[in-house]
Amino acid sequence: MANIVVYVEQSGGAPRSASLQCIGAALSTGHSVLAVTSGDGADRAAAALGKYGATKAVALVGNAPWSPDAIARDIAKVVTDNGAKAFIAAATTTGKDVAPRVAALLDCPILTDITALSAQGEAFTASRPWLAGKAIATLTSSASVFCATTRPNVFAAVEANQTCEVVTAQASSDGKAIVTSVAAKAGAKLDVKEASVIISGGRGLKGPEHFHLIEELADAFGSAATGASRAVVDAGWRPHAEQVGQTGKTVSPKLYIAVGISGAIQHLAGMRTSKVIVAINKDPDAPIFKVADYGIVGDAFEVVPALTAAVKAARQH
Amino acid sequence: MKIVACIKRVPATEAQVKVAADGRKLDAAGWQYMASFYDEIAVEEAIKTKEKLGGDVTVLTLGPSEAAKEVREFLARGADTGAILKDADPSARDPRATAKILAAKVKSLGADVVFVGRVATDHDNAAVGQMMATYLGWACVSEVVALDLGAGKGVAKRETEHGVETVEFTLPAVLTCNKGLNEPRRASLKGIMAVKSKTIAEESFENVPNQIAVVKVELPPARKAGRIVGEGAAAVPALIDALRNEAKVL
Ligand SMILES: Cc1cc2nc3c(=O)[nH]c(=O)nc-3n(C[C@H](O)[C@H](O)[C@H](O)COP(=O)(O)OP(=O)(O)OC[C@H]3O[C@@H](n4cnc5c(N)ncnc54)[C@H](O)[C@@H]3O)c2cc1C
Ligand SMILES: Nc1ncnc2c1ncn2[C@@H]1O[C@H](COP(=O)(O)O)[C@@H](O)[C@H]1O
């Protein structure tokens, strides 16, 4: 059994769920997990990781401001010092930023946003989407360290009763790029990449003033994210962080509800791996119905408020 | 200021996908190509930087001779020089190989700043920019949506799940460009005429072998046929029932 180093993001000592899924993915290969945490609360987060199957955790402590190049160096050092055979992080905005740098420091390629992972001994095989999911490639690596990021919501976190040895190390502080401030998002909304339910709106909503219908339906589900088609992002109705599709975000939630979205090939590429797809569209021939598990043909302005009320009622029982 | 914008020629987003006979690549028959969507934003930022701070813009691609078409388009928009590192099938390269080959060229150009796309919309690596910067030992900010470059340093903004980060960095740097950073301009007729007969230099490079191999390529599993549960608001109870009792997601 070899070590897989997993970078675990945390906030205030609570590990992020996408990172716990990443530990789950690593453990599924039969190897053991050496977790790395950083930032304020790194030590508390590290101490919690035995519950999710880590055998060792390195908490990088210190008051250094966040720097992607400095953290990458610290992680690469943990990988090298421990002779790890693989390095994995979650494909969040942080993981996507940092993991390729770690790979380059190790002089290894990286497989980003993987959706399947297995190993025979120390030979790793992973699958990842090409062309935003129009095709799936299965790949092997002959690199000295297998590096990858895992797509959120694809792998399952495990619950374990592992004793986890926690060590602390000093985080380095001489970054070439340094985050000097973070403006918190208004309403602390969930990002589409991590949400398990996404409600997306398209041009069928006729104008930005009607997107409260989408937001209210998202609220009815408790913690759903709101998404959008490119047409409405380009029109300035919605922020581009919400765009789903080949030139936006690729998502795989448990439930994806498309409202007033026609289902262009570039949109489908970004959401067709969702577990359950619901389409609401007034045109029975809209291509979105070809990928939908359940469809309602009708006017969004009529159907969505009724659905919002019904979801609220259903969730109370 | 020596400015470089890296672009990759990728299949147009309308491309329909078929697996090739060997099961290890995609059948490119009938495909149209384009510069990757985010590379347009990278080139625009490069030209804007030149307009603000002076200098010249090189459009660099590792790709086939046919990429001259995309390079020429960017010259028409205002870039100064094009360079093709001639590679018949750049999509067959892993991101490490691509980053190392591009980094070597960027270094020989003596660049101060390199703009790349957030992701190339073929293999969706979203890795080459960060890796290139790491090999060069430079600063890198990924997924940039706002930028202010000055002498020897800059400030960028990027969007994350927890909010908008402000990042200060030193030059030289690699910046990976996200949608929202700018609106790419169109080429003027004058620009198009001026570059029409321009040949784009093709260069060779020291090869970096791949460390990733393709086992197989497949189409995603077809979704099982769905159904229309009904019309209008009257169909809502049937949908709730299906979500709760069949799909078990409610
Ligand atoms: C290079 C490139 C990249 C692209 N990348 C993306 C991408 O990443 N993501 C993306 O989404 N698109 C992308 N596109 C755009 C894509 O081709 C489509 O133009 C876009 O997805 C259409 O958005 P839409 O479905 O909201 O609008 P439309 O296609 O206009 O569809 C609106 C739908 O709403 C329905 N409708 C109208 N009124 C109502 C009503 N009252 N109630 C219910 N339904 C109603 C209509 O029947 C129609 O089906 C890209 C295109 C290109 C060229
Ligand atoms: N073959 C290539 N030639 C030039 N630039 C490239 C090449 N591959 C990737 N890039 C640049 O790196 C960015 C990210 O690519 P990728 O990491 O492959 O998603 C692209 O948007 C380009 O700017």
C-alpha cells in the first residue's frame, strides 16, 4: 500500500465536502491517504480526517496570506518527502488553480476533473470528459507521481474509524501571487459545480426581472444553486459564474431542472451527466426533452410557481 | 513590454463526436475548427495591454500549419507577430508536454507577460497556464476576470466559490483569462487586408514525450429515454410524484 496525498480544503476547521469525496476516491484504489490541510483552522480540520479515512494529516500552519504558488510548493514537498505515488485534489476553483502547479513542480502531467479512478498496484487509470462531456477518455499515466483533480459530486466520501496521525508544518510565505482580499459573495450562494440540485434558466424567461422564479424554486429545494444558459449570460441577465455548458461550467448534480432552455449542443455538453434531468419548456420539440428524464410542456410563468409551491409542500412532509 | 498570447486550435463547439476506428481517439472527419473560446479573451487582453503600456504582441500556438488561419485573424485584430510551433496533433499531447514546450518558447521570446485561456475547449485540461508558469518560475493567476497591469507588477481579480479574490502578483507572469475580462474586438477590414498575404513562421521545437496514454475513448452512456409527464401547471403533481417515488431525489 502506497500513500496518496490528498489536498483537503477547509474553512474554519470544517473540511469541504468536495475534498472528503476526493479522499473517498483515493481510498477506493486500495491505497492509504495522507491529507494536507492549510489556512486558519488547518489543525482542527486535520484532526477530523480520521473519520473520513485518512491515516495521516499534515496541517500547514502560519499566518501567511493565501498564495497559490507557495501552497503548491508546500504540497509538492509533502508528496516528495513521503514518497507518495499519487496526488489528488478536488476540482474546485482552488484545486483547479493549485493542483496543476503541484504537478509541474513534480514534473508530472495532471488529469483534471476525473470522473472515475482505479489502480492496479501503483498503476493508476482514470476517466475524464473531453469536449465538456461529449466523449469520455480513459487514461493511464507513466509519470512518477499520478496527479489528478476529482470532479465534485461524482465520488462518495467514506465514513471510517481510522486513527489519524496529525503533524503540523510551517506554511511557506514567499508567494509570487498573493490574495490580498476576498469580497464575500452576496447571499453566500452555492456554486453550480458543487450543488446537488441546480435550477437553470434560459431565454424562455424573457428578461432578468423574471429570474426570481428560478431563485424561489432553488430556495424551495433548500440549498440548490441557480444556473443559466449562455444566451442569458451574454445578454447580461445573469453572472457568468452561473453559465452551464461547454464554455461555462460542466456539472453533474443529483437533479438538474432546465427552465426555458432549448438544449443546444453546447448546453447539453455541460449538464448531460446530471443524475436526473427535468425540462420545462413550452415547445414540445425542444431538444432539451431528448435528454430529460421528466418533462413538462408548458409556460414557465405558470409551471414554475406551481412547482415551487409543490416542492415546498413536499419537503415539509 | 513583450507580450505573448497562447492560442489553441480546437474543434468548433458545434462538432458532433464519433469515436475513431482504433477506439483511442475521436474521428475528426467533417469537423470545423476555431481558436478556443477563452483564447479570444487572452488575445484581446494582450492587445489591450499593448495599447495601454506599449510593446508588442506575439500570438503563439503549438499546432498544425492550418492554425495559421486563426493566428492571422488575431494579427488582423492588432497582434504583431505569429509563431506556429508545428505539431500535427497538439490534442494528443498531455498538459505537461504542452506546458514545457510553450514555456521554452516563451522564455526565448523574453516575454514579460503571457495570456492564455482559462481552458482549451477540446480536452478541457485547464492546466497548461499554471504549469507553464511553474516551469518558468513565474507568478500565475488563473481564471482572471479583471486586470490592472503596471510596471513590474499587477492586480487581478478571480471568482471563486467563496467570493471574488483580489490577487497581487509580480511580473513576469502567466494569466489565464476567463469570460468577463473583456469583450474581444472584431478585426477591421483594413486589418484583414493587411494580414491577408502574411506568412506565419513555422518553427520546430525540442520534443517532450507524453506521460499520459489513452486506453480508450467512448461516448457517454446514452441517457435512458425520459417522458413528458404532462402539460402546464396541471402536470406538477405528476412531476413531484416521479421525483419523489421514482427518481428519489426529493
Ligand atoms: C462557441 C460557442 C460556445 C457556446 N457555449 C455555450 C455554453 O457553454 N452554454 C450554453 O448554454 N450555450 C452555449 N452556447 C450557445 C448555444 O448554442 C445556445 O445559443 C444557447 O444555449 C441558447 O440559450 P437558451 O436555451 O437560453 O435560448 P434559446 O435557444 O433561445 O431557447 C429558449 C427556449 O425557451 C423556450 N421558451 C420560450 N418561452 C418560454 C416560456 N414562456 N416558458 C417555457 N419555455 C419557453 C423556447 O421554446 C426555447 O426552447 C455556445 C455557442 C457557441 C457558438
Ligand atoms: N497547443 C497549444 N498551443 C498554444 N497554447 C495552448 C496550447 N494548449 C494549451 N494552450 C494554452 O493554454 C490554455 C489552457 O489550455 P488547457 O490547459 O489545455 O485547457 C489554452 O487556452 C491556451 O491559451
